Amino acid sequence: MKHFASIPFILFTFLMLSCSTDTDTPQDEEPTPDPDPPAEIPQERYFPSIGSNSWETIDPELLEWDLDQKDSLLVYLEEKGTKGFILLKNGRIAIEEYMNGHTKDSNWYWASAGKTLTAFTVGLAQQQGHLDISTRSSEYLGVGWTSIPGDKEFLIKVENQLTMTSGLQDLNFDCITPQCLTYAADSGTRWAYHNGPYTLLQRVVSMAANQEFDTYFDTELKNKIGMDGFWSTTNGLNSVFFSTTRSMARFGMLNLNNGSWDDIPILTDSDFEIQMRTPSQDLNRSYGYLWWLNGQDSFMAPGLQIVFDGPLIPNAPADLYAGLGKNDQKLYVVPSEELVIVRMGEDSGENLLGPSSFDNELWTYLSAMMKL
């Protein structure tokens, strides 16, 4: 009888152990891992190495852009004769596309978007003490560089050439010889988009620095940021820059970073650098030192003595500034969004010298994609 009396105790102990085992985590079951944290968007600016073809990229999906709108953008670009298109976000390539027979290594002309290169180079020459933009142009070009009376010619300063306010008649648009450069108004009193006085800025730099403009440009700007490209004439009068699409993007990054390449200062004249991208005069407040400016109350267009109300590109961010060239060569810089955007290619349909309706149409697509 004593033997059977121990059975209830043994049964109780077995049940307790069984309950304890049921509440424990099975040994062969691994705990559920925490989900991966979302990838972080790099905020620091990136600069591609000099002498290297490598360039960091960033996925538009990570940026939470509308990928359907991206597809629509690319279709639009190809239909409009685009050759090369790059969109940088914080310096990283978010979109890079080549179309209509163009490749990453193909050169294309900047047209008047290249005026921004000349402006930057003038700033470098002033920074190095070769010239002063407040000095009259005849100090560098010689007396009689125009055919206007001497007292009127002496009114024209290098800064007037940078701001399209020379006062010279702009009917002979590209001509740079004295007989073409005739009087229309006193300098500083009339804004007119005029290639002749602009082109002569390169001679100003050459005379002031005592070397060929191309050589000075290559040494002081192009080589320092890893650009390729060359200057050439298309009509025997002008000087047009040709390069790859990526080289235009490099120059855009230099300007987005206020004249420094990464942490290496290139243009340290902060007054000049700021003036390039802010209204340089009151006649056309949408023009700086050879850069076009968005976000102003009015603008003027090449070939017209008319002031239009409203900003240059209504669909674009107000702080955008741009190099704009014939046949829709575009370099957009948007500091508030950390964007550099390049479009090279054929005319989109209007055959205009600088700004065109293509700017606003393109920014309709860009804004929709980036949800601006």
C-alpha cells in the first residue's frame, strides 16, 4: 500500500514539468529578426574624382520619386531630340540617359550655355589680379574697339559686357569687328542680348592674362575639376564650347558648391560668385553675369526690347539659375533641391537662342517626377 501512495506525487511532478516545458521557446525555433531599417539618403555633396570615369549613383526609388513620371520624362526627352541628359542629386547621378545616336563619350556644343564658362573665367582672372571688371573695356581691347565716339566707348566697362548692357547695337549679333559695334544707347541704360561684346570678353581675359584664352581656361578651370572639352568657332566669329554631357554636369556641381570643387576653392571672389547668380542690373532682373535667373518679377528675352511679367520658368523652383543655349542646351542649378540638371541635344522646336517654352514644359515633367 505504501508503494501505491507515492503515485499521486510522481504524477503531480510530471504534470508540472510538462507545463513548464510548454511555455518555453522551442530550441529549434529562431526568433524573428527585426526588419531592415530603410536606406538613408546621403545628404553630403559628392564630387567625382578628377581623372576617373567613376561616378556615384543614387536610385530614384530611394528618393521616392514617381517612377511612372520618370518614364514619361524620358519619352518626352527622346521625342524632343535630346542627346544627353543627366540629373544629379547631391552630386550623385539619379538619371543619366543618352539618346538619338549619342553616347557618354560624345561631344556636343554648349551654345550660349557656355557663356557661364566665360563668366567664371573672368571671375578667376579678376581674382588673380589680371583685370578689374569695373575698368573700361578699352584698357584691354584698345581704343577704337568699337566705331562709336570715344567718350561713349569709354563708358563701356568689362562689367557691361558681362551683363549685356554695353549699349551697342545688337543687330549684327555675332560680329566683333569695330564697324559692326555701333551706338544704340549709353552703356548701362539698355539691356540687349548680344554675342559680339560677350565674345570679346575672351579677348579681354587673353590680353589681361597675357596668354591665349583657351590655355588660361584649361589651366585655371577645366583641368581643376576634371572636365573634358574644347573651344571652337562655328561661324568664324564666335567661340563655342564642346564637351561631353558629364563635363557640363561637373561645371554645374562647381557652381552648386559656390565655386569650390569639393573642399578645394577655385573661385574665391565671393562677391563675383554671388553676382553671377543674382540680378546684375535692374533692366533685366532675370540675368546675372551671363547666367539666367528664375524667380524674379520680370524678364527680357533675346532679340526683344520687351519686359515680360513673371518669372522666367514658372514651373521650376524660384532659386534656379541656368546656362541656356541655342537649340535648347540647358544647364540648371537648383540649390534648394541640391540639383544639377543637364540637357544637350537638338532644337526642341522653337529655334531660340536662350530661354524657350521647352524650359517650362521640361520642368512640368521634372516637377511631377520629383514631387516638387
